Amino acid sequence: MPDAATAPITARQRQRILITVLFGMAANSFPVTVLSASLPRIGEDLNATVGTTAWILTAPVLAGAVATPISGKLGDLYGHRRAYLGGFSLSVVMLALTATSQTAGWLIGFRVAAAAAGSITGPAAMAMIISLFKGSERETALGYWTATAALSPSLGVAIGGPLIDLFGWQMLFIIQAGIAAIALTLAWFTIPETEAKPVRFDIPGAITLGAGTFALMFAINRLGPWGLQSAAVLLSLALVPVFYLLFWTVERRTDEPLVPPALLRRSSFVTPVAVGAVANGAYMGAFVVTPLALEELFGFGVTAISLVMLPRPISFGLSASTSGHLGQRLSNRVLIGGGILSLAAGSSLIGLGAWSGFLVVIVLGLLAQGIGQGLQTPHLTNAVGGSMDDGDLGVGTGLMQMGIQFGTATGMTVLVAILGDRTSPGAYAQVFLIGGLAAAGAAVVGSRIRRPE
């Protein structure tokens, strides 16, 4: 086991580390799509209402959003190897326990615990990639990271779907726990030690940031089903600025802040995080609205909708896997700006296809979205990584992932709210045009982001 603090890491070791963290990330992300499709069956088996089963997906997302930047800081302070192995170990245990759940409450609780523990692994893995790889090699590695994130849920549908039909939904978590255990074993022998810092963990900063993020994500998530008339939604929205103001005050006054205030004032960090949030909002907003359009306007069922949507994650993954290599020849203006512009054009094409009734136009739009998202994501991530000191990579990448989750939740909520109960072709076209315009604005800003030296 190499020690990054004392021994040089060879090119071959870097490749092994990359493969290991990619495998670990796939283990965490592959069940998402098939789990969503399994919710009705889970609700029936556990005698739970639709509202309760929805929290099987919602609660872990909230837990991950709250825990991710805080978990990233743990890696910065105590070493990314320790954080990664500790988080993964706890996650494996929680996943195994999830398969034993006899009630929806226990299932949700174990899922939340697994998500909170797993949130440590993402920032730690990305911090290691950014610190170990430089220049075009980093962009290539981040391209593979993005491709794995895009393609692994599709693999989960192919493998998990038939097994759930044969053995029940519990088999999904048994398989995930087994794959995660293999990934943990590989990580134990592969991932190097990183330097720990003899400083105090900023507990007040973690509490105020976590509370503000929970209030924000909860309000966005519940805005659609509960509406602005909900007292819980209004209270959450009112608490967001209170907690974030407290967080900023705490960070400015402490000698060892959770998030260095200088990082939040750095445009080279804030700009790509914001651009990524808007781009992911447009991308994931279309992910939610497109199946509705296919069902309502074309009369498609679940299988047909899945087949029509399939080109998007495939083109996303293939585009991301080649995007890093393109960075050696093309500028960020082309890859980030052009990629997000392709995403915007794809949204507009989907809207045109919905309005005109031409399915082929919708498919072309889905392809354009996947290609654009795959082109821009590795280089936007590289821009974020290049804006930070190595000692802040964990919390910085955690904030970036939190921004993506915020953008995703906002994009889905806003576009669905704009659509409302309308089912006409013009209504769907309007929603996709709005998503495309938001992405086009992000493309203009993103085209000005420079590649780190």
C-alpha cells in the first residue's frame, strides 16, 4: 500500500487507484434507476402508501446533500484514504441491513444512513483523482468518472431488473452490498494514505451549513407536492438565509473554518459550480418531463419510454469517456460552452418534437443532450479542482456536488411546476424551451471559464 505523503505514485499505481474509485462509485450509483421503478412493488410488500415510499428516494438525496461537503472536509483533515474506507465500510453495513427491512420506516432509515456514509466516498475519490492526475491526464480521468456515473444506472436496470422480478426487491440491496464489499476490499489494498492535518473540526460551521442545506433542499423537494401554502415549506424557505448567514458569520470568525471564506469569494471556483448547477438543472429537468411527454402525447408505456430515453445516458457516457482526450486539442470555450450549448439545443429539439409530434426529433434532442452533458462535465469539474489548494479538495468537491444536487432538484421542481396539469403539445414545448434558455445562459458564462494551468 503506497503512502502518498512519503512515496511517489507511479503511473501504473495511479491507473489502479482510478479503476478502484470508479468501481466504488459504480457500486454506489448503479441501483438508482431500477430502485425508482421498483417503488410500487416495495410499497405493496411493506404495506406503505405512495407518499411514504417516495421518501425511499427523497430522504437519501436530502441526507447526501447535507453530508457531502461536511464529509469532504473530513477527508481534508484526517486523510482521504481514512475517510473513503470508513465511509465505505459503514455504507456496506447499512446496505446489507437495508435488505432486512420489514417496514418502510426501517428501509428509509437504513437508506439515509447508507447515503450519509456513502457521501464521504465521493469527495474523497474525486479529491484523489484531482491531486494524483494533472493536466490532460486529469481531464481524461474525470471523463471516465463522468462516464461511469452516466452508464452504471443503465447497467443496474439490465442486471437488477430481472433479479428483482425473480427474487424480490431485497435482492437489489444484497447485490449492491456485495459489489460494495468487493470495492471496499480493492480500496483497502490500492488507495494510498494522504496527509492528515492536526487541526480541529469546525463543528459550528458543519451544523449551520448542514441545517441551511437541509432547509433549502427540503423546501425545493416538497414545493411540488405540497405547494407554497405548506407551512413546512414556508418555514424551511425562511430558515435558509438565517442558517447560511450564521454559517458565513461562523466561518469568518474561526481560525479553522469548514469552508475557507476566500474559496467562496473566488470566481474561478464559484463560477463553474454555478454553471454546473444550472446545466444539471436543465438536464435533469428534461429527464423528468420527457417521460411525461412520451406517455401523454405518444401513448407510450414504461418499456417504450425506457427504450426512447436510452440513447441519452449512452451518448452521455460515450461522450464523457472521449471528452478528456479532446481537451488536448480543443479549448474550454468549445468543450464547456459548446457542450452546454448542445444541451440547450437538445432541450429545444425535444420541445419541437413534442409540439410537432415527430418522435425522431425528440430522439435527436436526447442525443444532443447526452453528448453535450458528457462533453462539458469533465472539464467543468477540472476547472473547479484547479481553483483549489490540495488541502481543500475534499470540501471543495463536496460543495460542487452539493451544487449539482441543488441544481438537479431545482430544475426538476421548476419545470414540473411550470408544466402543471397542462398536457398540450404547446405546454411541453414551452417547458423544454425554458430549460433550453437556462442552459444557453449557462453556456455563455461557461465559455469564459479557463482551463487550469
